[in-house]
Amino acid sequence: MVVSPSMGPISTANLLVMKRLFTVTLLLAAFGVLKPAFAQEKPVATIPAEYESVVSTVQKVISLLGDVTQRHASDPISDQILSISDRLTLSGPATGGFRAVSIEDDLIRLLKDVQRELESISRSLERRGEDDLSERLNDAVQDLDKAIAKAGDDVRIRRNSADDYEISNSKDRVRIVTTDEGWWDDDDKWEKSDGDTRKRRFKEKLGIGYHPKKNEKEEARKRNWDPRTNRYTAGTTFAGEFTQRWPFREYGVYRYTQSVRYNRVEGLYLGVSRDPLEWNESDRGRFFGQLGYGFGTKDWQYEIGAESRFGSMYQNDDFDIKVGGSYHSTTTTNDLWKSSWAENSAAAFFFEHDFFDYYHTKGWTGYAVSRITPFAQLSVGYRADQYTSLRNETSWSLFGNNDFRPNPGIVEGDMRSIVMSLEGGQVRSLNHRPSGVAARLEAEIGQGLGGDFDFSRYVGDVRTYARLSEDTGLSLRFRGGFTEGTVPVQKAFTLGGVGSVRSYHQNSFVGTRMLLANAELALYEPAILDDLIGDMAILGLFDAGWTNSFGTNSFDFNDVVASGGFGLAFDDRAFRLEVTWPTKDVGSGMKPSIWLRIAPSF
């Protein structure tokens, strides 16, 4: 171990990496200036202009790799950087130039291989929460790509997928989608013809969906759009995506149910399903829905729907619209914001805890959904449903010894309503070390549309995820709602228990007005049990909620119920142990609640 007075301990591996990186810098600079030893009379040449950008960019990459190595000296990332250093130091054409006749001596080819490894390192850094280093390395990799293009051949081809190609020269870049394997010339050159004519022929014959834009690099960083794959980056989730990486499990005009589930009103439900269209898919039309059988209710449930999308097949536009409709007969709940179908099924199957309340709906829906920008989605739909109560149909669970809590009855009848929702934001790494903001507003208008009900319901939900430091994060959720008119019980708000205010009985506070605040402070990978348990986080938890169930519509701090406690999260927060205590005795005592969770709260 060597000690530097200014930087502290530096490992032998780090010294070796720094030495090799320094050697790379000298080697690259020498490529442009070295001449044969016998040509001493000739003046020393400067680095050719087309190679200056390569040398400058590689020096920038070397500096960034030094930062990465110091932060991850004992990680596999450091070993990967060491390998890159070896390849750059020990390889390269003997002629001192960048292009060589032999493939093994071709430095441009070598730099392209290194570029792919740097992209792998960047993805590893993003998964570890090193967003700053990852973004800086991505910028450097893009600069290296441009430098390689400037120093390399005039025409290049990239194969993005089986039928997706990209060809470019110093002026043009064109994306081609074709199943014809023989469209590319045998001599690996573009056909000699006018550029505009060539591009027009490609459009007419094959269809082209990508065109470069001004300030493309700035736009890509702003939108997290990867023009090489024509998709959004994997670490970022945008409004309206049907994935577990987006914090809202409610979908406005959609009524999403899991095809395999277990609960107290259906027992075991087995089915198959297909999701509606997503914005990042190439399909422009789809049938979706589900079909399954509930062994508790002893009946079939189903949904059949169709959607059509107006946007281009070959690119995902910032603005797009899809229209659709469905007919259904299925079990419905308003509690998806508290937990997931998967977690609820596991809790019911193993421990006899069912977090949701249910009712049955049968009817049809017509709707339109618009992507306003990549960060916002607006949905409008009309629903015509028949509402029916459901009751408990099973009392079995693997480790339970008591019956499930009763499923509450509803006000049955025909309901006609207009549903509108607006959601937006951007969230990165929701299930690991989240950052970003997401918001959702929903209104259901059931007044003046006929049917047996006359009411309106409004809900707002804002969630923010802040990175306080490299190893500390703060997550906040603020949710509120109110109703107008004669509100049926199935459209009221419920608080208490998992997903809202922990340490109180599930869904024990019912009202027509509601406010909720949740806070979660996370300390990622604390310096305890590091060698035994990986990806662990310590959580500080706090909940506070209010409804008008105490007899007044005016907010009063004395009516607020709250809880606090701590938790442990494992495997990128996928598994959690939560222990919380109530701050007020409302008849259920002051004992703590202990929950094993399999998904983040929000």
C-alpha cells in the first residue's frame, strides 16, 4: 500500500491503472508525431487534423476512467478498466497511424470495441446510482463516436436488429427497415449516385424512419432518447408506460387486473392476458384483454378490447394519439395505489391478509389517450357499467388461522361516467435508487349522464424522489381527493394499513374527503453486514393521513392519524421488512405492526 499526502491511500491496482492510462495518452499523442529514426532532417509533423479529435476525446475518457477507478477500486468495474487500459497500451498499428491494412492492427476497430465496453461500464454505473459519472461517460462515448467517424471510413453501416440497419457517411445518416438481405452492395459502398436521389429511393422502396435533427445531442440528453436504437433509455421511465418502473399502478381509462391472482372474493384466479399498446412499441394496432376463471366465484371473467395508434411505425413521436374500446366482466378495486396485485395475492395466499376491497363491474368503455410530450399523457374515456357487490368466497391461507376480514358491500346499480386523467413526469431507477418526479390527476364525472348515480370524484397524487447524496435518498408522496353529489360507498376514500397509514387496521377510515402524506428516508448499502448481504438499505418511515370520517369536512390536526418506524430493504428494494408504531390509539391499541413487503410503497 502506497500513501499519497494529498489523496490518502492508493492501492497498487490504482497505481497500475494510472500508469497505464498515462502511457495511453503518450502513445496516442505519439501516433501523429513520430517519424522513422533516419529522417532526422525533417521537421516533426503535427497530429493530423482528422486524428486530433480522437486524441483529445481519448484523453477525456482516460480522465473519467481515473475517477471511476478511484471510486470503485475493488469492484469488477476496476478490472474492466484495467482490461481496456491493456488493450489500448499494447495494441495499435506499427505504422503509427489510425488505419491499418491488417484487422488486428486497426486502431479504429480497436477503439470501436473499447467504445462498446465503455457503454457497458456506463450502464453499470447507472445501476449503482452513479448518475453523474454515467452521464459524463456517455457524453465522452458520443464524442468518441464522432471522432472515430471523422478519422475512419467515409461510409459506415450499423445493424441495430435483425431487420433494422443504419448507414451513414460524414453528411448523412439513414435508418432502413427491410427483410431483404441483399440490399447492401457487395463492395460495402454506397451506390454512386446523388445523395437526395438515393435517400428518396430508399424511402420509396424500403421505408425510412429516422432523420437527424439540429442539436441532436442536446435533444437526446433532454429527452433521454437514444437515436441509435430509436427508443428511450432503459433506466428512465416516462408517463403512461405499463411497467413496474412507473410508480402509478392506476391507469385511468384502463382497469388493469393480473391474470393470475388470489384473494378472498375470487379464491384462486387463473387466466391469460395481453396488455394494451405502449408508446415505445412499433405496433400501431392491437387486440388486448384477458380471460380467466375464478375458482371461488365459480365463473369466468373476461375483457376484450382493441386499440389503434396514429403515430409513425418507424419512430416514437413526442406527440401521438391512440383510440380504443373494450367490453368486460371483471372484478374491480379502487386500491391499486396502495399495493400491487402480486403483493396482495402473496399476502392473501400465505398470511391471510387481503389489502384490497372489491366489487364487480360489467359493461363497456370507449376512450382516447394522447401523449402530449414524452413527459405527459392525457386520457379521456366514457364508461357504462353495472356494479354488483362481492362477498368472501374463501377463508383458506397457507399460514393463516383466522378468517379474512369481510369484503364491504357496495351500492349496486348502473353507472354512467366520464373519466379523465392527466399524468406526467420522469423517474429513473424506481426499484433501485429512484430520482425524479411523477404526478397524476384523475376526475370521474357521473353527474347528469343518466344511470343510478349522481356524483363526481377527484384525486391528485404527487410523488418525488430526491437523491440527497450518493448513498441517501428521500421519497415523498402527497395524495388527496374529494367528491361531490351523492357518493356511493364504492367511490369513497379509504385509509389505514399497508400502502397508506401503516399500524392501523386496513381501510378502517372511510370518507368523502382525504389527505395523505408519506415520507421514506433511505440509507443505501450501509457499512454493516456488507460482506453478507448485498443491495441492502435502511429505511426511515413516516405516514400521516386524514379523512372526514370523524364528522366534519373541515381539516383538523386533531383528526390526523400518523405512524412512524423503520424498515430494511433487500435486492434493489424488491423485498422489505417494515416495523411501524401508531401515534394515536383509535381503539386498536398502540402495538407495532410488522410487515414483509415485496414491492416499494410508492
